[in-house]
Amino acid sequence: MTHILIVEDEPRLRADLVDFLHLSGLKASGVATARELREELCGGWRPAVVVLDVGLPDGNGFELATEIRRDHPCGIIMLTALGDSDDRIRGFDSGADIYLVKDSTLREIEAAIRSLLRRTGDLSTMTGNDDQWTLDSTGWLLTAPSQETLRLTAAEFTFMKVLCSRSGEVCHREELVDILARPRSTFDNRHLDAVVSRLRRKIEARTNLPAPIKVVYGVGYMFTASIIERTSPTPSTG
């Protein structure tokens, strides 16, 4: 699975970002110093993206970015309080792919990570090739990696079609409610949660696999496994 390494000496921000990425379906871990970063990078595995604080207690982030870029083929996102033009230029010159200031929200940081993963081709391997699901719109069917297939209701299929179209990104609750709402009927967050809860139980009962539908608290839902769609028109949820 694609791994994100957070290099941040502020414990609260590091923990919040690691936890948020986990909830968003990404594997992430954190270190606090340049020494710990080097130990991780020399440990025989390669993170897909390093989110790098500039002001570490034992190292300069600009110099570390140059070092990472020279020795390790991974994406680099700089996260720093230094936001003026000269600092941004220095960040890009040192090898950073994306430069963010620390007033960026957790969702903005996650979006930057996913954007970089798409650019480097790592997003498609986020959950591994052995975790492939298929959504078939001809018969409203969802097929698991084990080849177990379940038939979806119109609302379940429409929900899955939206998640499938976003390639692992978070789908916002408000948008899902709008898409699933039927004309002249009441459909709100409670109804959305009921649809998702029923679908997760159906998946797990039929396939004996954990349902790869993750809730991003206060934001929405995402499908955390690899999924492809056999396309045909979206059905009415009425």
C-alpha cells in the first residue's frame, strides 16, 4: 500500500495529520526529526510522498529536500510557516513538488497528497493490485476481488458510481445527498447514512470481506480499494 511519511516536530499537528490520512484511507506515519527521517528512508522501504516541515530541531528542510531528491525517488510536499515568494522559490529549487504553508487545512494537505500521487502514478497502487473491485452498471452489480457479486439497489448503485468516479477521493456528504435525493421527497444526512450502513452490511455478508467504504468524519465517504467501472447510464433513484 502507498505510504505517506509526515516529518513534523509539532506533536499535535503530526498526530492530527496522520490520523486524518488514516481516516481518508491512506497509510501514513510520522517522525519528528531529521535523524528519524534518515533512519526511515534507510530502512529498506520508500514512501510515496514525504510531507516535510522546514523548521526541524536538527535539520533544515530545504537541505533535507535536496538530500531526499538526490537519493530517494519520492514526492515531496513542503509544509512550513515560511510563506513569502523567496521561500517558495527556495523550496521548489531544493526539490519540493508542492509548497504549502501551515495554515492549510488537513483537507487541503490531503488533496495535495492525492494530486501528487496521481501525477506520479502511485494513486492507482494505493491499495494494491489484489484489491480490485468492479462496478457493473448494466445490472447494477458490485464484484469483489474474490469474484463474489452482489446486486445493488438504485440508491446503492448511484452512491457507488459517485465514489467510483472520484478514484479514491473523498465525496462530500452534501453532494451525495443532492445526487441521491429523489424529486419531491425528503432525503438528508440520516437517509444517506442509512443507505451506506445497509450497503456495508450487504457487502460484508456477501463477500466475507471488510467493506472498503470509509467515513471521513464531518466530510463524507470514500471507497478505499481499487475499483473500475463498466459504464452505462446512471439509473434514477426513484
